[in-house]
Amino acid sequence: MPVPGAFPFPAAADGADEHEDEDLLMPGPAGAWGEAVTSYGTPASGTPRPVFAAPPDGSPDPAAGHPGVPGAAAPHAGQAQPPQPVPPVGAAAPAAQGVPQHAAAAPHTPPQGSPVPGPAPGPEALGPEAVAGTQTHPGLHGQSHSQPHSQPHDQAHNPMQGQAGSRSQEPAVQPRPAAHPNAAHAASQPAGRHAHPAPAAPAHPMPAGQHAIPPAGVLPAQPGAWQTAGPAPGPQGPEPVPAAVPPAEAGEPGPPLPAEAVPPAGEPAPAPAAAEPVPEAPAAGAEAGPDAPAGVPAPRTEAAPDAVPESAGPAAQAARPAEPVPAGPPDPDATAPPAEEAAPGYAEAEREAVHRLMRERRDVRNGFRPDPIPHEVLLRVLEAAHTAPSVGHSQPWDFVIIRSEETRQKVHELAMRQRAAYAESLPRARAKQFKELKVEAILDTPVNIVVTADPTRGGRHTLGRHSQPQMAPYSAALAVENLWLAARAEGLGVGWVSFFDERELVRSLELPGHLEIVAYLCIGYVDEFPGEPELVQTGWSRRRPLSWVVHEESYGRRALPGADPHDLLAETLEQIRPLDAQALGEAWERQKRMTKPAGSLGALEIIGAQLCGLSRLCPPPVPEPAAVAVFAGDHGVHAQGVTPWPQEVTAQMVANFLGGGAVCNAFANQVGAEVCVIDVGVAGGLPATPGLLPRKVRPGTADFTAGPAMTPEEAQRAVEIGIETARDLVAAGNRALLTGEMGIANTTVSAALIAACTGADPAEVTGRGTGINDETHALKIEVVRRALELHKPDPAADPLGLLAAIGGLEHAALTGFILGGASLRVPVILDGVSAGAAALVARTIAPEAVSACVAGHRSAEPGHAAALNTLGLRPLVDLDLRLGEGTGALLALPLVQSAARAMAEVATFDAAGITDKN
């Protein structure tokens, strides 16, 4: 359960596994600042997937979650039927009975050397498909983001067509049973499938506590549903030919019988009787899938008995078991040698256990017990770690076990010093969060293990380290993971402590100087394992959906296996929804009952209600911590002389931001926000520096008075960078996003965009920027006018084309940043004129994106007032600022946070016992 004040992210959709992977950036019944779908793209052809329709825009969201992010129920496994007894050889067969359509025999232990049938595959397991409501957005070439659907089809079982056993008494005439509903399916199997005899059901009941093996692809409803399923059988030898099978003694279960019983030697083989089929074990399915265990023969569904010459004696005939009657034309490939099969995987229950182990692994910091760890348990954990893969089989790891109270106390003091140093480096809001976190359990656990890497092990010519010498610590990290998983399987919690100066810790533990410490692990039994990572529970960070991090063939071409590549922009637009109507209504009702005159907080009451509708909660969470994203880029129009400042100032100011010396840094320190700088198009090169995100699309735009500023592809890539930045900051735990920018000559570009989106004359929206004189100002207006006449952009028809023609790289990135924040339902506080221009483009692409925006201030630039009027936003601060960098948004942040805090902490008249005026 999220801690009070944290932004709760949603619980899993109905039917999804309640594990760590649920905690994606999605909406849920508790409300959230973020959402995303877990899977995107069109499903692969033939793959059945459910499709869910989203409620129409504007309708109140149900408590179950946000429209467009449905849950998917897992398919249910069919229940196994009781096993049917088979008469012993030589006994009279019972009267013919119809074979149940879905009869399933319980698994049994086959005699040594007999073929073991694989489990019958059931319908494919359907993973949850999060499919958002379909929208068509301008500027995306009319793309409609809907997904086709198909229904799962039933898997059929093939009945036996021969008879097991023989009659020792005169057969009676029996009525012919009705045709099995699956007989036609069995007779029309595709060519290339090799048929084998199907085993009969066991003659004895299943022992108590034994479970039937589930159909392939169907997961158990609860963990441990199939505890007794054994490993997949290995390859079997040739099928033995039994001479005779004596009947089982009374009271003693006999061995299972083959599908075709063989008469004793010397007796003629009886002719197959089609009128009296014997109940059989389920076949392995109409089609043997690629996951069938190697060496396990598939059941025979169509085969003709090999001819035995009439001259052959009874013994020769008895040596061959009776074959089933062919159900259709013989398989032309039946005589071809079987294709070489892939190595078998684990059985379904075992595979689920492995994945469950990985899902439930936790980095534990709280709730450790002082119970000692038995030596045999710790030995198993270390053996698992030692079996990890390593580059060149170098095995560079060592494990230093620490139990000494004195040593652990010394290490604990080192960790505390580093923790304090880290806290000093954090923005104030983050430092407040960090203070409440427990980051180590060095003294709480009975055993600490230091995992080291020896980069010299294996000698100079270790395979795989010639070009990548860092492979030693990477390999040792795999040993850490093995250790962690094995510990979880033993019921041991593991906490990874990283608050150390690595060299200081090496000296403190008196380790050889050439070793590298990869991990310091705290290990012990725990009261319970948390249902989700502790950092997620506290709101420190959020798990990224898988679809964000899987790329097909090239980076940025996102596609999950079996799905078509999905467009990041289109995917983001599908997640943008209006404010939640129910939460809005609750907010206005609460405003009326708060201990203040109605409307007395002015615009803050509107902001408070907006935050409720955005988060789907009333009162809303306080939007902290917050981050300002400063997008930096240069502009080709600078060559027209629209500013006296040289272009290299852009790169110099980026360095100033990173060094903490700019105005935005001072304001961010004051309000406790993080400053994140993104190079999306700076003309000069920038060295790698902490805090800088290198995302350069191109080194500055072209001069838009001579041609397009950039290509449409570059414009879209810049928009995607903005979306990705919003995702990164929200996944890192930020609850509010602030816009910032830096680029010499970017107010000229802003004026052109605002004039195009509002229809205003360039003279009305072009300001003096950095303080230019009248002559330069007149030139700047003329440059904007020439650009509009040259390109004649149509924002409504092609907003991306508008950005490509007259936009800037930072403007395009800001557009994506706004769209990304809106899709994650996080408030986006806008800065000045450049942010206003980007918001106009974002509104043209997705009108509902404006509902996530708050106007931080009104700039002295005339174009900003025109943009805010068109957007319908009221600025919170009006101080004639014209600096940019996110400064106005930073000043407005405490006001937005205060609006949320008032909604949560101000009492109502009835709660405070104060008489209302009515």
C-alpha cells in the first residue's frame, strides 16, 4: 500500500498476475499521475487476443480504472475427467460406450521403456492486451489506432479407432455408437504429422494428492496448483513389443496397458472392432506444437496397419500389435524419417515456478529476522551463484561471507557517511523522500556477503575480454542475480547496499587491491516479502512497462514479439483523456464545504479541481517532487541577424545550467525541484556531464527563411524525445513536470509558430526577446512574415509539418513533453513564450492535452499573451519575466502545490464543527 502523500499507481487489472510486473505506469482504481499500456501494436496474424472498448471521451471513469487500459482474464484450464478403467487382457470388454468429448486421463508413471505421451495442449494462454480507445488525430495521416480481434478456438481430441484387449468369449452384437464429434477433425490432420499409438487410461485410480498435468499454455489459477508435475520426459527408445500381459491381481493396481493389447503367443490376433472403442487418455492434440517435449511420440491419428503376409504364422502375427483403423487417406509423409526436434523446455508448472521466482524477487530492506541461516541453505545459495554464466568461462567472482558484528558495524558507519553525502546532493523534495527510506540492513541480518570481481582472472588472453575488459564485473553481476533468486527460493531476503566508496570499502575489508566490489548483500529470513518493490511502495520510482524498452531491429523501432512496431507518438495520443468528471464533481463539492468562503482562493480553487480531475482523486496528491526539463537547441534563422547574441551562447548556457550557476538553478533550489538539461539540437559539441541528456537530433535547424527548418522525420524524432523525457522523469518518481528551454533566436521561432496557430499578424506576436533595439525588432518581424509567406503552414491539417517548416528542435521537444505529461496524467506547468508556442502545437495534435497544463506565468513577450488566450489558460504569475529557462514555471510550482495541499488539509465545516452560512 502506498504511503500517505505518495502518488498511488494502479493495481493490476483483473486477471493479471499480482506480482512486481503489475506496477507499471498505468491508471487504477486508486488514481494515479501516470498511465501506459503494457502492450502495443497489432497482434500477429492468427494470435487470439481480447479487445476492449474504451468509454467515450468525457464520460466519468469507473472506479476500476482508466478507459483504454483493460485487464485481461487468463484462460481457464478444462477440468480433468475421472480416469476410465480398462479391462485386463483376455477379459470380456464392456459394452461399447461413446468416448466423452473432453475426457482427460490422469497422468501415470509408465513402465520402463514405454513411450510417454505429452500433455494435451490447451488453448494458448492469452496475455493481457492493454488496448486504448481508438482516436484519430490530425497530422498523423488519418491513422486510426484500433486493433483487430479474434476469438480463441477450441482444441480437439482425437478418439482411438482400434480396440484394446481381446475377447475370450463369444462376442455379442452391440449397437454402433454415435460418431465422435472430433472424428472428422482427426481424419483431416495436416500432412507431415507422424502418428503414434495413443496410450490407454491407467487401470487404477490416481493416487490421492496427485494432480493432472494442465493443458499446455494454460496457467494455474493460483501458484502451486500443479505441485506434483514432474520434469518433461526425455527421449524414449523404440516401442517394445510385449509378448503377453497377465491380468492384474485383485486389489493390486496393474501397470497401464498399451493402446493395442497383444494376444498371447500362439493365438491369432483378433480383428479390430470399430463398434466398441475403449476410453482413452487424451491425445496430445490435433497439432503437436513446437513446445512438445523432445522424444515424446505424438499419438497416432491416422495410419494404416502394416501388411502381414498370410503365409506368416501365428507367432509372426502376434509379434505385431493391432493397428487402428485408418480414419482417412494415409499421410504421404508418414514413412519419412522424423525431423530432428529441439531440446525440450520445462513442463508448464515448472516454467511457471521459475517465472514466479523472478517476479517475486525483492530488494529487501525491512522486516529481517535474527534467525540464523543453516549452513546447508547458505551452501545451496552459493552453489547457485557459482553456476552463473561468465564471459570466456572466466568465473571472476569471489564471495566474502561476513558474520562478525565488529566488521558489520564498521561497514555500517561507512554506509551512513555516504548516505549523508548523497542526501546533500538531492533537491529538497527528493531529500525529504530519501530521509524516510531505509537503504540498508547491514546490522539487521545475520550474514553479509561481498561479491567481488577479479579482472585479472583467466590471464591476459581471457576469451571475450580482449575488446571489452569490463566483462569481469558484468559476469560477477550474473552471479549476484543467481544468488538472489536462489535465496528467494529458500525464503531468504536479500538487500543490495550501494552506499559506499568502493575503494574505501576494499581497504576497510582488507581485500586485495586488484579486486572490484560488485555488490554488498545483506541476507536473512524475513517476516514477509513485500508484494511490490519497497521503492515503488514509497513512491520513489515506478516500473517501466515492457513495451517502452523493447526495440525491433533498430533502436526506437518499438515492437513486442508477435506485434507490429508501434508509433510512439500515436501510442501517446491514445492515452490522453479528458479530466475525470467524477473527481471534478467531488472537488467542487468539497470546495463548497471547506472552512472558507466559496471562491475565496480564486484561481487556486480552479487549479485544485483540475488536479483532482487529472489524478482521479479528491483530494489530489501534492505534486512533488517536481522536475524542470530544459531543452536546448540552436536555430538557423540566427543568420538573419534577429539577435545580437552569438550562437555559441547556447552551448555556454547549457554548461552553466549543468554547473548550477543559472537563474533556473537558483529558483529550482528554492522550490526543491530537479533541473534536467536535454541537448536536442545544440550546434556545438557538449562534453558528457552529469545531468545532461544527449539527445541531439541535428546540430541546429536550418534557416526557415530559405527552406524548411528541418525534415518531418526530424520534427517527429524531436517530439518523441520530449515524450521519452516525460516518461523518464515520471518513472523516476516526479509528480510534476515543468517546461524550460534554451536557444539563441528561439523567440523568433516562437513568434512564427504563434502567428501560424492563432492567425495573428507577426507584428502583434513578435517581441524584443533578449532586449533588441527598434531596428532589430523590425527586422525580426519581417523575418517572421517572410517565413510564413514562404511555407504557408496549415497547423490544423499538418501540425508536424508546421514544426518541420518553421519550428525549432526545442519547440518540437517541448510539444512532445507536454503530450507525454498529459498521457501520464501528470500536471505540466508551462513557462514562457516558447512553452506557449509548443502548447499551441500540442493542442492542435491532441486538444485534451491542454487539460494537463497550468500556465505558470505570463511573459513580457506579446506572443505569449496571444497563446494563453487561445489556450484558455490563466497565468498564476505576471511579473514581466522574459528569461525562459523554466524560471516562471518554477516560481509557480509552490502555488500549484499549495492548491493541492489546501484540498487535502483544509477542514470542512462539518468536520471542524463550524456553522455554515446556510
